[in-house]
Amino acid sequence: MQLKAEPHRLHNTLGNRHVTMIAIGGTIGTGLFLGSGMVV
């Protein structure tokens, strides 16, 4: 049994939701990093 080798195409677009989630993740990560630095 052979499978056809079809290339899968990915869309290279970032929606508003993606950018918002990246910004929120960066903010939370920065807060955790600075907070742990104060403890250490």
C-alpha cells in the first residue's frame, strides 16, 4: 500500500487572537521572571 506524497501547506498568517495571546504570555513570563528574581 502506497500513500501519495502530497505537500501540506501551512498558512503563514497571525490573527489578532494570536498576537494577543503572545503578548499576554510574554507579560506573564516577564512577571514570573522578575518575581522569582526578587525572591532569589
